[in-house]
Amino acid sequence: MMNHQFSRRVFLRGVGVSMALPWLESLPVWGDEPKAATAASEAPVRLAVLFSGNGFHSKEWWAKGSGANMELGQVLAPVAEFKEKMLFIRGLFNAEALKGNIHSSMTGNMLSGAPLASGGEIRSGTSFDQLLAQRQGHSTKVPSLVLACEKSNPSVHKNYSMLYSSHISWSSPTAPTPLELYPALAFDRLFKDEVERGDTSVLDAVLADARDFRCQVSNSDQRKLDEYLDSVREVEQRIEQAGKKRELQGWRPTLAAPNMPRPADGLPQDIAEHMKLMCDILVLAFQTDTTRITTLKLNNDHSSLRFPHLGVDYMIHHLLSHSDTADWLKVNQFFIEQLAYIARKLNGIQEGERTALDNSMILYCSSMLTGSHDATKLPVVVLGGAGGRLQGGRVLDYLDKPNRKMCSLYLSLLNKAGVHLKEFGDSTEPLAEV
């Protein structure tokens, strides 16, 4: 993998704004040295981790077969179009997650495999996404994005802090990585300079620079640039509309003072639009190589989200998970639709001979297989090609194999991102088949 140089990147600039550009055939915009004078930048490998709590429908989370003929349970129906770019992995687990209580201790070490401190104390382990950010984050404007659609819960449940249930990304054993709950602020982090944050439209700020830049690139790249700018404008306008409606996902402070009262936690919140905005921000971040590492926690493990847009407003997510109802399946599919939406967007972004999905690894996981608190085998799906290093269209079953540690999967994914470790968490051996 090439060592991209952040200092030599091409940005569209305006007052308080620096907007990174997508892959272009005409010139290297990401600061690397192309192999030939006319060659474009080589796309990096990106990692996204998506998480939802409480597992899935016990009878409808499955896959069998291979390639285009792979058969999927109903939960995974939204990603059926990506069978040939998907790994379905069965039987992995975290040994430490089987100790302690039934929620927090199954989630706080989801991405680290570390032992957790009890009694309200906070101690886990550095998660593999943040280890990757510490090794490679200096190469991008934003080392990593950690996004969330449900606020943290600071209480204690059965002798374990519920912060474990609210955070899967950890910068150190005692520091859960801060969650960005507000799409408006995550959007600003991608494009606005921290010291001059304000209410000016990102697109309006860079239009003059964008017009000058268009003259330097091919007709094909001009179309790509226009499509990219339209995508940014569309996300910005949706955030603005949410702000006008005083919804949680539209809250944005100004430099001098908040431009509206901070919304009450979770109210009002259009959860479908909130998740879609976070997915769009993840895609924009990868498209411009603003970051290569994003973690999106769709909800907490012990989640209180409700889903009125699905006609499921009578019970919170956590309680729904306790039985295999039609409504629980409907909620499961809604969460997997977020994965499908990201994959579809990335697959539509061409980066030379590959798409942005081909250059990414999207790991989707949960803290238990089902709402009955079964963490002896975890639900795991990986989409994408890791720049040609990951072969999809396969079902891998580790249930009866000696090495079935989640941390072995993380070693494999770190290897594909260019970070080679002898051990991580409780594993000293990557999964050879991955």
C-alpha cells in the first residue's frame, strides 16, 4: 500500500473550509506519488465497523452456499445483491464476554477481547479500529470517525458500567472513544476548520475554488467532481432541514454560542433519517480519504430505541429482542438496510479499476447472536474487497474449529490494512481463510 502524504493533498478551500477531493483519473489528489506521470492516486484500504445490539432473529440469521448462489436468511435479505462481495462468518466469540453480566460485559470488549473491570470501574482494552487509527491515522485529515445514533448510558447494570454497553471503540483501556451523536457536527468535522466553524454553507465557501479546479481535470473527472459536490450539498441540506425542525440530528453549534438550544436527549429524533445521514457521512469520509477508519454504533447493546417509522413504537429495541416476532425481524432488516445502503453507495464510486467498496472492509457485528443473550457464537458479516485482498462470496464456519476467536478475525483485517501484528487481544493467530 502506498504511503499517502497528507501535507501534499489537494483540497478545495474557502473561508473556514477545506474539502478533500475524491479519486480522480487526471491527477493524484491524495498526496501520493503515482507509478507513472499520468497515473492517478492508488486508493487505500478502508475499515468500517458497524454495530447493533441484542443480536438478531434466531431462525433468520443464516447463510449457506457460495457466490451468486449463496442463500440467505430473511435478516440478510437487504444485502442479497452483495453476495459475491460478502463473507458470512459463523462461530466466532470473545471468551471474556462470557464472564460478568449479560449486556455490558458482552459489548465493552467487542473489538478488543479484553477483560473488563466490574464494580462500576472502567477498564477494557484498546479496540482494533483505534489501534489501526493510531498506526495510520496521521495520513488523513481525520484519524478516525466514531459515530453513534444512540447516546451513551452512564448507569451501572448488574455490577458493570453501562458505558461498556454504549461503546465498542476504545482509544485506550480506560478511555472509550468519544461518540459523535450529531450528524451536523460529524459533517463539520469532515469539511470545516475547527477554529472557524460557523453557519456558512460548505459548498458556498468552496464554489470559486471548485470552478477553477474543474478546468484542470478531464471531462470524466468534471462529472465525478460535480456528482461529489451534489452529494455534499444534498447531505448538507438534509442536516439544515433537520436543524430547522429542531431535531436531534440537525443540532449544530456556532463558534460564539449554540445557534439553538441543545435538544433533549433523543427527542425529537427521526431515527431513520439520523442513521441515513450517518451512513452518508461515512461514505463521504471514505470517498475523499478524509479518514480510512470509521466506527458506526447504530444503537446500544441495551438499547432504548423505538421505530415508529416501521410501525413498531410499542416496545423498545432491547425488549423486542427477547422473542422472535415479525416486528423483531422487521427491525433487524432495518438495521441491515443501513449496511446495504453504505455498500451500494461505495459500490457506485469508481476508483480506477475498483470501486470504493472493493477497496473497503465493512465489518458488521453484534454483541450476541440472539436476544436470549447467546454470546457463545457471534453474528459477523464482512462486505468489500480490501483492495483485492479479501475474497467474498463465502460462508466460513468456525464453530467446531480450535481457533474461533474474534480477535483472530481482527488480526486478519489488520493484516489486510497493512498492520501486521504477532498478537492482538487473546489471539496470536489470524484466521487463515480470511
